[in-house]
Amino acid sequence: MDLPALDSPLYLIDAIGPFFPGYERFRINWSKLPWMRFQEMEAEELREAFLKVREDMRTFCRSVSTIGYNGVTLDDVPHLARHHYLEEAVAGRVEIYREEFRELFRIIHEEGLQVYLTMDILTLTPTIEKQLGRNEKRQREFLSGLLDRFFTDFPEVAGVVLRIGESDGLDVKEDFRSRLVLKSPAMVNRCLKTILPVFEQHRRRCIFRTWTVGAHEVGDLIWHHATLEKTTEGITSPALVLSMKYGESDFFRYLSLNRNFFVTALPKIVELQSRREYEGCGEYPSFVGGDYEQIAIELRDAPNVIGISVWCQTGGWTPFRRLAFLGTGSIWTEINTFVTLRLFKHGELVEEAVSHLPLVENKAALLELMRLSEEVVIQLLYLPDFARQRFYFRRVRIPPLLGVYWHHIFVAQSIKRMLGHLVEDGEAAIRAGHAAMAKIKRMRSLALQCGLPEEDIEYMEYTFGLIALAREYFFRPDDEELRKRLEKAKKQYKKRYPRGSRFRYSVKYDFKPFKLGSRSIRLFLKYLVRQTPDYRFIDKIIGLRLLSIAYLVLKRSRPKIVPKIARKSAMGLDAIFK
């Protein structure tokens, strides 16, 4: 299959799903392929496992190609690239991966799709890290040479998707591990200018992701126009495509369109998520049609938007494990995936996009069901009065979702105290939550009419019932009766959805008094949190400089002051303070 022209439209979708069937780990890191799983296998077992991956890859690719996607993204370059610095055992495993992935590339091409591989800058083994040290020039030359040889070895790969603003999670313990080595816009700019000629020479696309998690000077690249301008200054390469998330934060609701789409005329694609990692991961319907329709319309005025990159499996650290377009599938994710492409590729509105869905005959009932699911998520999973406000802390746009994170539901005094300062009418929020619960009852009826799994709506009803009850705790006086109701609801939920039979949400209660008083909270919100993206003088002096030092000192003296989920999940809280 010939390589596409460097100016052709991109409609990409992640293809990591085929690597996960049979993966028994309870909480899965969905940020990339489960390389640790394969590292533990002997050579013959590994080859046997890839036979199943091939079968599932063909099934997946045939499905997404039929819908209209034209390329897939897979992890990753380092596991397939030869280098003389590689440890002997690692080099041997790389040879097996190269052989197996070449066969996967053949299957993907046969289904009419292009192949794009991901890569973190910089992914290293212990020996490579020792050889390169912290020498920026040596790291750039290593990367440039690695890509050059890789493109020569794999002419079937159309390009590479580069990530510079987030590294491997703390749970990754395998041979290869990525590090954040590009810490400023100037460093990123130098790196791009070094490697882009390699992409041009081989006629491959360099898809550069602007996603960052707030670490270092380049940490606000995702949303700060000046950082993006400095990063891309003087770059006009025909091989470069920017890849941007649609909002200023991760895949959440209540985010206005990322204004960086309008900052540069460089080609760009929009990152979207159909398996909503913060909204149940496809275990219940969480329709994206309304949000994405608005984004698609607004982007018509943005210069040089040439496509989208959709995540139908990637994202999050959760036990939820439905796989889109494989096995029994993930019907809610698949509906989102289909509609998303119709909105952006064909310029349709939601009603027309849903009318083309081949899955359900009763399109009117399906449309109502999807609309209601979106309303329930917006009104109850999120807390509208809080979510509508914009808050920035250091280089991060604070997420608009509070109290629910991946597969955790948190009910704590700290959240109660914080919301008391941020939400004016708590009783209205409680009423809105109960109104949303009534919509779920209608959704169950509609699911039956559509022949869609009613048990998923039932699961949504039980889960969101806990969240509705939590609102009463957050906005009403704390009393023993309400706590008993919360504990009883939690026990009933765990009994109905035990850990062994259903990957339920983890419900965590903390009723201990919160140590920060109202005055301290007000001072924190006034001096360390801002409501506009522009940095104030106090942000530059205290927020970006002194706070980093204070955090390190506090962490060393009292390491457990940071909650476990913040210390152990993803990159950990430390990244925000770098």
C-alpha cells in the first residue's frame, strides 16, 4: 500500500484493543499496549499470543475501515527499533516484536488502513539512559538516528505520533520507560528542527501532540498560545501535523474549544475520545454527539484542520475492560465512534449521523436514548455550577469533574468544604441530580425498544444514584442519619456489583474533619488558583516558583500527606510541581 500524500486528510483511530483479550490484571493501564504482559512471556508463548492479536486486529480494522476511518495508531517505535545500545535480552525481544508487527502491518494495509506508530520523547532502557545521560544534543541525535533507521526498516509505516508532555505511568516497570526530557519550548523547537528533515526525507508524517500535564516550562503547551508559538517558531515543514485535544484539559465536558486551534496555520488534527475514560469507559451510555457537534461547527473557522484522531480504547487506569469492535464489543463506545466520524468527516449534525447507524432500526428511540444519556452525564456525573467555572492552577487547567475520577467515587469532607466556597445554590444542585435520575428510568424503557442492553442502564442508575446521594452530603448539614444512608447505599451497591462479577466503581468515604479552615481555603482560591489562563504576577512568583520548592520540602517531611491515588496513579502529582 502506497504512503499517503503529506497533505491528505487524516481520520485516525487507536488500534490497541486487540492486544488486551486475556489480560487478567485487575486495574489496566489503558494508556498504551500492555508491554509488561508480553515481556513476561517466553518466545514461543509470545508468538502464540500474537496469533490471537492478528485475528483480532483483522476484525477490528475491518470494522473501523467500513465506518470510514483511514488510519490506525499503534504503540510504539522504541519496541520495534534496533539500536546497538540495547541490552542483549531486550534486543532479542525487539526482533520478535519486529517480526510480529510486520505481519500486523500487512493485515492493517489489507483492510485499507494506514499505520501510524506512537512514541514518547524520550523512551529509554537503562543502558541507553546511561549512554545518553542528560545531554540534550546527544538525545536529539539519538532520536534522529533511531527514526531514520526505523523508517528505512519499515516503509509500510506512514508516520509517527510524538508525545512530549506526558511520560509512562508509575506502574510501568518494563524494559522501556519514557522520561520527560524536553522541558521548555526552546528545547522542543530544537528537537523538531532536528528530526523533521528525517520525516521529510522519508516522506513520513510527524504528528506532534501538544498534550501536556503541566510539567516544566512547556507544561502549558496544550492551551497557552505563547508557548505554542515559541514551540513552533520558524517551523514550516510539510511533514508536520499538530495534534490537539479539543479542550484545555483532558477529555472532559464543559470545556470550551481550545483556542490554540486558531493560533497557527500549521496542519492540525483534533483528538477526541469515544470510550470516555472519566465517564464509565463504555460500561454505560455516555453520548458525545452534542459536545462534538458543537466542536465540529466551531472548528470550521479554524485554519488548516485536516482531520481527527479518535481514542476508542486508549486512556485511563481502570478495571473496565470492554473492547470496542471485538468480541461482544462495547456498543456505547461504538455508537460514539461512528457518530464522531460522521460529524467531523461528513459535516453532519447529530440527527443525521445517528440516522446512518446500522445497529438499531428504531432511530427515533435511539436518538432520544443517546440525548438523555448525554444530559444525565452533564447534569449528574458533573456538577454544573462547579463545572461551568474555569480554574487554573500553575500550568494546569483544573478538570471540571470533581468527586468522580476514573473508577473512583469520592465522598469526603475536603470536597464538601471546597464546594461550599464554589457552589452558591446547593439545594438546586440536589434537585437537578434527582431530576437527572428520573431521566435514567426513561432510558431503560428506550433501551428495550432499541434492543440495547438494559442492564447497562440499570448499572448506570445504581452508580449515579450514589452520586446523587453524595450531593446531599456535600450541600446539606452533616449528620449521622445521612452518613448511615451513604454507608447503606454503598453496601447495597457492592452487594449488587461485587468486584468479582462486575467491574464496579470503587466508592471511597472519608468523613474525618478537613484540617483546612474556611479562611485557608479562601486564601488558596484567591492567590494560588486563577479563573483566566493568563498568569498573574503572584502566579509567576509563588505559584510557579516558590510552590515547587514548598511541595518538595513538604513531601520529604510528610510523604503520606499526598493521597495514595495522587501518588500512585499515572505520573503522580509530582508532575504538576515540576
